[in-house]
Amino acid sequence: MTELKDRLQVADKEKWNLTDIYDTIEDWESDFHKIEVLTNELHEFNGNIHDGNSLLAYLTKSEEISSIISLMFAYARLQSDLDTRDTDAQSLVDKVSQLHVKVSAAKSFFSPFLLSVDENTLHTYIEEAEGLQYYKEDLFELYRYKKHVLNKDQEEILSQMGEALSSPQHTYGMLNNADILFGEVTSNDGEKVTLTRGMYAKLIEDESREKRKEAYKAYYKPYVQLKNSIASTLSAAIKNNVTVSKLRKYPSALEKSLFGDMVPKEVYENLIETTKKKHSIFTYI
């Protein structure tokens, strides 16, 4: 039987070069500490935005933090994706996730603040600080969410709960990417090999019906074996979505999901029903 190579056995030329993001882990850690300092500076804007210049200063600092933390997330997640069993890489993901929660909490005052400012005053702020033109569309878009934004204290509580609310997705991600073990399939050389996701994508389109069938069964068997655990994480995620939707005063979790794209629930449901009615045209597949 052909064994899957451990990552240490793979040539460097076939691995991702993450030095395009950070040369060393020390550089990543340096940005981590930088974000901690910048986040503390964000707190100073709470209750201290009174004109266009102070609003621009807050938005500029907030954007700087978002840019850096996006790079940190990219690096940490890609490191983890290299080998989802690598606990050191996973600790980077956990660390930056916790930092993101702190950043979100520091920013949580802003939406309630902005919605307490009338639109005429906001226009005045934009005239005072030319740089606010860059943010104008996003600032006025927030008014559309006015009835779904909570008060400052409630927004901070929800921000602090962000990591806990994402636990079901995180659990499923670890299960799906690190813990799940696929069965064996027969290679073109007649050897038994352990199925991988990349191999499955190729085999499921093989000319041989038997190979397609073998690959399909080997791929989905572990999911069937873990169906109760997967169903539990899905149930928890749904309950979280429903709870947050209620807290933010949306009629349903579906309407909360569609709100950002301004898609009416009726349009979405009509698309589903129309697709169901036309499903027969795919029977041959």
C-alpha cells in the first residue's frame, strides 16, 4: 500500500512560500504586539469623536488595524492549512482570533455612536475633513442598519461573545480538516492508496464507473460515521444564528443573512421554489 507523505517529506519547492506575508514568526509576533497597542488607542476615541477630523482619525486607525490583522489571519490560517494537525500553527489561529475579539470590542462603540449623529451633522463632518470622502458610502450605509444596532454596552457584549459563537464552525473545521480519515481506493497501478481530497476530485470524474463508485464510498463513509457529531455542530450553529438574529431584531435568521445584499426574502424563496420545479432537467446527471 502507498502511504501518504508526511509534510516533512515533501520538497520545499512544492510547499507554499509564506515569507511573502511574513519573513519569520517573529515578524508576525511583532504585528501582534503592534495591534495590541493600536487597540488600546482605539479605546481613546470612545466619547471623543466631535468633528470631522476626529472621525477621520478613528477611521484611519481602525482601517490600519483591519489591514494588519487580515495579514495575520491569512498567515496563521495558511500555516494551519499546511498541516491541520500542527498544534503550533493552530495556536496562531487561536491567538489572532482572540485578538480579533478584543479589536471588535474596542470598535463596538462606533456603530451606536454614528447612529446617534444625524445625517446633516455627518455631512458637515465630511465637509470638514476631505479624507472622509473615502469612507462616505460606508458611513451612510450604516444608517440602513439602524434598527438592528444595539446600544454601546450590548454591542460590546456581543463582540466579546464572537469567539464563543463561532465555536461550532471551528469545531467542524477541525473535524473536517484535521481529524477525518478517508478510506482506501485502488490506484491506476492496482495499489491500495489512502484517498485524499485532491485524489477524490480526480477519481470522481474517472471514466470507470467502478472507480467513481469506490471513490465516492471511501470519501463519504467517514462523514456517515460522524453524522451525529456533524449534526450537533450544525444544530449549534443554527441556534447561534437564530439567537443573534433575534437580539438584533431581525424577523428571522434568513432575513438577517439577506439584509446585507438587500435581497427580499420573497425573492430568495421564489428562486428556491423555481429551482425545485425545474429540478427534473438534471435527472440525467
